[in-house]
Amino acid sequence: MTDWMFSPIKFQLVIMKYQRAIHKALVDKILDKNATTTIVVLMVVGAG
């Protein structure tokens, strides 16, 4: 196991980075001129 798995603070930082990345990706899709016809598929893999 890696060291970050044992540190709650480091783990929280990793989660925050994933949240920011997902947020930016979704905002990019929503602000697209075709947002009303865009289907977003979000998959989280390797999360456990």
C-alpha cells in the first residue's frame, strides 16, 4: 500500500484534486453552446 493511504490529510488532498477536475470537466460541457443536447457520462473507476 502507498503512504498516502495512511494519511487522512493526504487522502483528502487527493479527493479535492479529483473534485476540482470533475467540476472543471462538467463546467466545460455545460458552457458549451450545445449543452442542451449534450449527454455527460461520468464514471469513477479504481475508487476502491
